[in-house]
Amino acid sequence: MVLGPGSTCDPAYFLVVNFGSLALLDQRHRTPFSTMSGVPPKTPYAESRGSADQETKPLRTNIKETDARQKNHLFALFLLFVYIPLTTVPWALTCVMSKHPLGTTSYHVPGGLAGEQIRGIERWVTAIRVLNSISSVVTIPTLSALLAQAAVVYSESREPRHDFQVKHLTVLADRVWTNPVALAELWKWEGQESVRVRNLIYFAAGMILLGGLQQPLYQVLVPIEPMLVLNHDARFPQNVGWEPDPEGISKTFLDPVVQRLIREMAIANVEEAKANWWANMSAPEVADQKLPDLYSENFVSALPQGTTTGVLRELVLRFNSSVSCERIPRSQFPSPCTGERSFNTSFTHDGNSTRVCVPGDLMMSPWTLSRSRQDIGEDLYLDVVAQLEMVIDGFLEDYPIDFTLHCSATTTRGYFEPGNYFNNYTWGPLLERWPSSEELKAYNGYPRTESTDSPRQTHFSTLMYTPGPLATAAIALFGRNTFFDLGIQAWNDTSTNKTHPFSWDQVCATLPFSQYESPLPLNTTDQFPPCAFDAMRSSVDQGTSWSSALAIWLHGFNDTAGATEVLGIAVALATEAFLTPETYNKMGTSRATGRFIYSGTGTTIHKPRVSVVAMAVISSIIALELVGLGLLGWIIFRSSSTVRALDAMTFASAKERIEGR
């Protein structure tokens, strides 16, 4: 057999034919070519094992992604759990401690704070400072981490949308919310998705701004200030005075008040500066003002002028009066003197007459038991007809005295606050009303309930209580054992040829205003005579003209200005006698009807001071920040992400997906 090209025995032909037949056979019988080539076929077991391997790989990937998402959620939750208390707790403590210590209603409780409480205040202030320092350090990093995670969640949720572009992803990855220039460029963006991204970035910038402003504003608006408080464990407060209460004043006996007033009027001097007379101004030079300057513009207190009470807030009783005198027709003199128990007296002889009338019920105290402001009015009528021999222009001439005088006084009783730590050591004005029980918590040692405003009956069959100050002054001028009364007794004795037992020196001890130097020159027609006035001394020592001595003294009331001045001083001296502890000691009564007044030096502590502006500004910033944190939490937790920030690999992967859509 010859094998040649193109013959059936040609080797090439044989290979083509046979390989074609094998291919046809393989296609016909669906037998893998690999089987024919000696490769063993895949069994069903092998096929199932390959399929399992392919399914296990995505499952493991899903588990890892789920774990990563859960960890990211927990991380965000941890940041919120730590940051929110760091933001709110120091501010809450600051607001509370600006008003009162923790666990106590006030920095100024009755009896003072214990030493341990004072040390606790300092520890809390230190804790606030430490928490604020920590907050200032972690604020920006914490907010940046939360905002970065929110940006990842947002970008992954918007990635499938065709309007979410690479530029949106880029600004989120670059965190441009801290770049003012980039923020300005974003304003030019247009399109719905661009607006959404821009709003998210502006929101992030606002969060960073709020977080960055909180601590600087706190340092500027909330200073830590020193404060004096009463330390219960330190030295006890100092007693600076005592005063009666309204009930004690309403039961003050008249006699010790009048006796003191007689002595005080006899020694009153134009150069005298009264310690307990406070000027109605808080200027430091008022303590040097003399009696004429004080009687009309002053108030009287139990404490010396300028007394301060340190860290204790006290309310102290005060009286102030105003007197005015005017001439009236004699027909207007009340006759008879009106009032069930009014004060009236008269002295008539040889055509001369003197009448005195103080209308009203002088055995009834005019004061109520209330501590609120109270005003009373009183009247005094004086009618004098006398004939004097006066040296006028070097000649002895008859000088008639004929006048009717009406003097009225208005007296106000109330309370004021002396200078202390809380009012910059400047005493306060008259209080119109007594503080409420709640307001009294800020003051030291007062009853928490108010007494009635109803007046009380304050006279018994054998006792006489003190009336108003003008009536008391009138009794000290014209009542028993006064110069006027002694003069009447002496005149009666001489008129009946009896020897009067009084010398001028004895009488001068009771002569009102005998040492009060009148601004008018001596021997003029308008003055109150001094003890050295020879015309009075000679007539009294010789026992020849007691009526002339009385007339000379009464002539001092002939001038309305002079009468107003001396009666104003007498009224002020009467109110001073109401407040003098010796008055109550002579009554034989205890000081249970009054109270001691104290001054406390205090211990320095430190506390935050929160003004209304600071409260509004910082509270608003924290509130806005909390709302923003709530929105951040909603963005982060509504979906999840396998990463916490758009780093380079995450950005590249996301960019590839966006470009391959």
C-alpha cells in the first residue's frame, strides 16, 4: 500500500479524520473532552464541595462586615455617651453653684456653713474646672470623628443615585467643614443633590463652631469670683447692738423716756454730732455733720451711724420725723383740748397766760405690731400771752409776747438694711414692707411670720405707755418736773410768800436748749436763753420774777423757724430714747422684747458667677449642640458602614463604583 499525499493512508488525513470523528462523538454523546484525554471526570461529591467553598467565602465576608458595622455603631455610641455629659454636667453644676452650694439652699444659711461644707464647695469648683478642661480638649476631635462617620454613612446611602457625583464624595472625604474658603465655594453649587451635600457640610461646620465657642465663652462670661460666707466653725459673730421689737416699743413706759429726754434737751449743743443719727445719704462725710444739719434730714437707729454687719444681712429699726410750725389765729387753738386722754396744761397769772395742747389719746401707743412701714401724725398747739422788759437798743423797754403756734410732726417707723458685704457696705433705704417668709431666708435671725397690723390697747389703770415722739417731746417740755413745771411751782410759792427750794443751777439742769447756741445774737427778741443769761439768773436767784424767766424761755418759740428747729431736735431725741437699751433696763423688763444685732467677718470661698446674659448664651449653645448631636446620631444609626471615615482606600473604591455606574 502506498501512502501518499491525499490518500486515505496519509498520516495527516488520518489525524484529521479521526480527531473530527472524536469531536463529533464527544458532541453526540456529551462526553467531556477532558475524559477522553484521560482526565478523570468530576463526581457529584466534587461538584458539591466546590460549590460550598464558593458560598463560604461571601458568608465569612458578611460576618466580618457585620462585626465592623456593629463596632462602628458602638464607637459612635461611646463618643456620644462620653461627650454629652462632658458638655452638660459642668454647666449644670455651674448654674446650681452660682445660686447655692450642692445640698444647701443658700450660701448664707442661718448659723453659717460648716467647715466641711466650705471645703466641699471648693472641691466642686475644682471639679468643674477639670471637667471644662477635659471638654475643651476632646470637643473638636470628638465632633470630627462623629461627623466623619456621618459622612461615610451619607455617601454610601447616596452612592447608587446617579446625581451623587465624585465632587460630592470629594468634599465629604476632605472634611471641608473646617475650611472657610471651601464653605464659601459650596454656596455656588446648584442641583438637588449638591444642595443636600452642602447643607450637610454647613451643618457639620455649625457643630464645630458651637463646640469651639462653648468653652471660650464660658471662660469670658462665667468668672470664678470670691465670696465671703459665715463659717459656723470659725469665730462667732460679734454683737454690735440691740434694739426693741415693735411689741417692745408699744409697751415702753413713758416715765424713763421723758426723764432721758429732759436731760438730753438740756445738754443739746449746736456742735454735737449724734452717733445714732444717720443721714439720709450714704456719703462718708455725714458722720461729721452737726446737730442742726441732722435734725431735718436724718433717721434715728439703735446702731451708731455707719455700722456694718459683714457677711450677715440684718434689718434694723429706724425712725425719721419732720416738724413744721406756723402761726395761727388764737381762735384756732383747740379749747377744750380734744381727745379722751390728751395732754394739756396752762399757766395764768397777772394777765399773762400760757396754754399747751396735744390732742389725742396719749395713753394709747400709736404704733402697730407690724414691721412694715408706718406713718403717724401729731399736733402741738402753744398759746402765749406775756409782757417782758427787754433791753432793746440800749434801753429797757416793755416787750409784749403774743403768739399762737401750731406745730405738726410726721414720724415714719420702719426698717432698713445696714451696710454689709452684699450691698457694698452702703446702707439701704427705708423698706416699704417687711420681707416675706421666703425673702427672710437671706437675713439673719428674724421671725418667719409677720405680726398683725392692728393697734393694741397699751394702757392700764396705773401705767402710762409712751405716745408718739411729738407728744413725748411736749410732755418733756411742759409736763411734770420740767423747767416749765418748776417755774410754775416757784411762782406759786413766791406769790404766797413761800421760799422756793430751787436755785438757778438746779433749774438750769432742766432748762431745754440752754446749751444750744442759737444762731441769733444774745439779748435779741428771738432766742432761747442760755444758762448764762443774766436777766433770768438774777430774777430766779432773787425769787422776784419766775414768770419773767418763763416768759423769756417761752419767747424762744415766738420765731417759727427756731421753734421748728428745736422741736425737730426734740422729736429726734424722743425717738432715740425709744431705742435706748437703758430705757428698757430702767423699766425692769428683760430684753426678750428685742433682739441683738450681729456682724460676721466671714470666710472666703470661690464660686461661679452666672449672669442673665451668660445663662442665655451658653444654655442656647449647649441646647443647639445637643440637637445637633441628636441629628448626628440619627444619621449614623439609621444605616451602617464598615469604615469610620472616608480614607484613601474607601474613597478610591467609592469613586470607582460611581464612575462605573
